[in-house]
Amino acid sequence: DQQVKQNSPSLSVQEGRISILNCDYTNSMFDYFLWYKKYPAEGPTFLISISSIKDKNEDGRFTVFLNKSAKHLSLHIVPSQPGDSAVYFCAASGWNNNDMRFGAGTRLTVKP
Amino acid sequence: SQTIHQWPATLVQPVGSPLSLECTVEGTSNPNLYWYRQAAGRGLQLLFYSVGIGQISSEVPQNLSASRPQDRQFILSSKKLLLSDSGFYLCAWSVGSASGNTIYFGEGSWLTVV
């Protein structure tokens, strides 16, 4: 069952512009959401998270927005840099981490 | 600071051979430990998790097993590999299992079954 969906397998943006990666979820019990960044042949690295009591969390160039009513979250990267090129995974968990679910990932390419 | 290591990084194994992937976490006690597999186009799939020594929970029926012989050691095994076991395997840890605890991943292990 795909409780977390990233419907765009790839995204290409120009350096300096905004990158917006989207994620939808179906389980209303999810209350903690994360974004991971993954380079080829490496493990995912944690990027940013948000709990369901917030609708926005910002860390430098990265901002995650959560719309609980729409069961939708997004990651904004501003300004995008070529080093941001990677696969980004969205994840969500409910009352414990053992039910954390991941999306299929979106491959971001930032062109110089 | 906490670190996680898994090995080997890559391996090529014939069908029917055994498998052992090892993972260790340093810098923390009694972590939750996880084994994930990344399948093409399907994101990260949780295979096993452990909340303590000797305690293993399996998420999906499969040809693999896991063991936790020590607090910070997690092992993924198979007695006889199948072609379908090929993939990228990730060990991970978290401080606890409560929601809000970030899961941190190791470097990953590429397994090719031939």
C-alpha cells in the first residue's frame, strides 16, 4: 500500500530558481513528516522535518510546508544549487517510527 | 556523535548462496535498529526493525532474516539467496520509536544476486 506518494519522479530547475517537491499521504494518523536527500550509492541523509502541530518549518534554504487538511506536504529549496541535485524522499510516521513510510522519491536536477 | 556503519558496501553472490550484512551503531545506547531495502520506483521498504537485543519484528514475508546479537549490532541474513533479493539495503537507527524521532541511515549495501 502506498500511503505516501511522490507523483513526480523527476524535476529539473535552473540554478538560482526555486525547487518545489511535492508529497501526498493518505493515512490521517501520520503526525511526523520528514524529507531525506539521497545521492547515488549512498544512504539517505536527513534534511528537514515537521510535526503535525506546525504548518511550516524552515532551515536555511529549505522550507517544508504541511497542509493537513489536504494531506499534502512540500519541500521548497531557494535558491536551488547544482549540489542539490539528488533524489529526495518524503517520509511520514504515526505514533511510532516503526510505521514510517516512504515515498518513491523525486529526482531533482539543478542545471547551472 | 552517533555514527552508523554497514558492510560490505557491495557484493555479488550466486543464487542459493548465504548472505550476511552487518551494521553497527556507535555513540548511543539501546537504539532502535532497522533494515530497509530500496527498490526501483518504490522508495524505501522496511524489512525488519528491532527495539532491543534479540527482539526482531518482520514487516514483510521474505527470504531474509535479521538478528540483533548485541545492543548496537544488527545483522541481515539469508540461507539461500534468490535473484529477487538483489537490491540496495540500508541499515538505520533512531533514538527511540516514538513519533518525532528521526531515523538515520547507513551508507547502504549493494547486493547483486547472479
